Amino acid sequence: MYQKIGAASAAGVTGGLAYTGVSVLWLVLAGFALLAAGIALTRIVPVLRRRPAADH
């Protein structure tokens, strides 16, 4: 019973995206790029905090 509702809503979302010209593949690629950028930032920030202050 619930699987039919989920399948219908999923089909509606993907059909709506296709109608607007957006591909699900592009959404997956964009999500992966955002995840990779976030992980890269979390690896860079601790290095920036460890730098000693310059003495003037």
C-alpha cells in the first residue's frame, strides 16, 4: 500500500524535473561536488588555525 504512494511521488518528482529540463544525474553530480567541497574545507580549516602569528 505505501510502496505505491512512494513510487507515484518519486515518478512525479522525476517527471517534473524532466519537464523543467533538469536531469537527476546533474543533481547527483552537484550533490557530490558540494560534499567534496565541504570535506575539503574541513581538512583545510584546521591547518589555517595552526599557523603561528607573525611577530612585528
